[in-house]
Amino acid sequence: MDQTRRQLQLSTATHPLLTRRHLLSALAAGLPALALPAVAWADEVAGPQVARRWDSGNALLAPLTAHGSDVLFAGNHGLGRIDPGQALPIWQAAHGLSREAVFRPRVAGELVLCGGLAEIGAWHLARGDRRWIYPAREQLGVPCATPEHTYVGDGHDMLCLDNASGTVRWRFAGTPDTLTAYAPTLSQNTLLFAPGNGLLYALDAGQGELQWQLDRSHEWQYLRQLHVSGEVLVAGSYKELLYGISVHDGRVLWTFNAGNFINSHHVAGNTAYLWSPTGWVYAIDIQNGNVRWRHRTTNYRSVRSNWGPLMAELVTDDLHLYALDMQQVLHVLDRQSGEEVQRLVMPERMRPTVVPFAGRQAMLASDAGEVLLVRW
């Protein structure tokens, strides 16, 4: 009993979130309930129900994409579109690329874009017939799409492709021997991108002409992800800093030190969410870089409630933040407080991608190449 009491005290002192299993174990050992501190409890669902599954025709799936109430998928062999209410995909097609599709599909007006390092192509969103394929000169990066244009890195260049034909409208040359690998982003008619030369560029999106550039090569080589909210560009470095940068002139408005590299961050409204390998999920005010809240995921001690590392990008809906860890647990946090409200143990191994839907359900991709609808 004394050993159980010490273990429980260690757990409550080092990790503020306990599961009901810990409480029941303590009560079974004879510990009084009033001796426990007040903590925020998360419902743990041992096995959310797989309501429906679809064979994607792929052995390996890229991250999924929501389009309204539908989901788009792509992988090593083909791509397709799924209505979660139908037993069969709306359509699916072999993509014919020389290599696997590695980035999530992008909707561009009446098209869906799919591709990887060697090619990018466009398919009709409603029917699935292929419209064009653009082959890389060197190596393609992750694209950013509008209804009319697709912006994508090719080697050290940034390209603007015409979505109607797949032809190059303009090309902006970066620094040789670098790769424009990460996705650009748009702020009205300004295209922002950061290749591997320590610079952040702002171009006129229509003509590809330079508007301004920011040199912080002493702090970064790459900026891994770029998200615009209002007049602020939120940019995550390959190292430990998250930046708030003015989209108008490149002034650094604030920085936030996450303590370790920033795997990915997600921007929703006026808040940026990120996970740090130091063991925290942070919610950051994008106007000033202040911490709205933080939630401990790992205390690096032997506590069962520690999260696994995260590879899947954080995603949100109106009320919740979703994080799928590498132990196949989906963590659901309250967006306003950061409190963990549910832990969902996945019924099989999943790829690092989550598309939440209303009504306590989400679409996920399995390691077996299936797209799953799970409910809890």
C-alpha cells in the first residue's frame, strides 16, 4: 500500500492529467479519495468504433485533406475522393506519377493537385480525370494552390504554374545549391517563401517580382511552415524559434522559443498551436507571441500517461485541438483552456494524419492503405 501511495503521489506531482485507471487503482489499494488533488480528467476510450473503411488502392498514404464534408486521399499508386456517408469512393484513379505522392492533395478551384518530388499533376475535382502533369527540372517542394495558380519550388527556384494548363507563368531564381522544399503561402497578392538559404522572400504573386526580403541566416536555414493570419506571418524555424513577422515589410514582431525544434505548428484564428519535444503543447497569441496556455505531454519520467512523440500535424475544429501521437493515441484538447478532454486509443496503426468532423468522429489513414471513419 505504501508503494502504491508513493507511485500515485509521484504521478500527480509530475503530470497533472491522470486517467480514471489511476484513480481506481488507488481506491482499490485503500487510499482515501479525499487525499487526491483536484485534477482535470480526460475520458479514455479504449477503442473508438471504426464506422466505415475504404480501400484506397495504395500501400502507403499521404496525409488526408478535407474538402467540405468530403475527404481527398493520395498515395504511392493513386488518389481519390470520399464521401464519408457512402460505402464507395466518389472516384479514385491511378495517378501515373513516376514516384509516390508524398504531400496531401490540394484543392485548386475545380481541380485537385497531387504529387511528390518528381512531378505534380492536376485532376478534375468532381470526376477524377487527369488534366496535366508537370515534371520537375530538379526536385519539387510542397505546393500552395489557388483556383488559378499553383506556387511550388523546383530546385532552388520558385514557380508559378497556370492551373488551366500546367505551364510555367513565371520563375523566380533563388540561391543555387539550395532546395525550395517547404510550401510558400499567400497574403492577398504577396507570395511568401523561405528556401534553404536563410532568407524569407516576399514576391508579387502575379508577376514574381521581389517586394522585400529578410535575411536571418544567422538564426535559420529553413523556415519549415508558413501560415498567415491577418497581417502576421507565423513561421516555424528548423530550430527552436517560432516567429511572428509583418507581411508588409518583413519586420520581426516577436519570437517564441519552444526549447527544441518545432516539428510543425497550426494556426487557427489568432492562435498558433505547436508541440515541442521538451514535452509541451503551446497555444501562442499571434499578435504578441505570448503563451495563452500550455499543456504538458511528457515529463520524461516513468509515468504511463505520458504522450508519445508527434508526427501528425495538429488540427482544430471550432472547439477542440487534435493531436495523434506515435503510440496510436488521439488526444483531444479544449482549444480555449488546453485541458485534455479525451484520449482515444486507435484500433490499429495509423498514418500521421487526422481530419476531424462534427459529431465526435474523424477520418484517418491506416498503415494498411485504408481510409477509416472512426466514431467515439
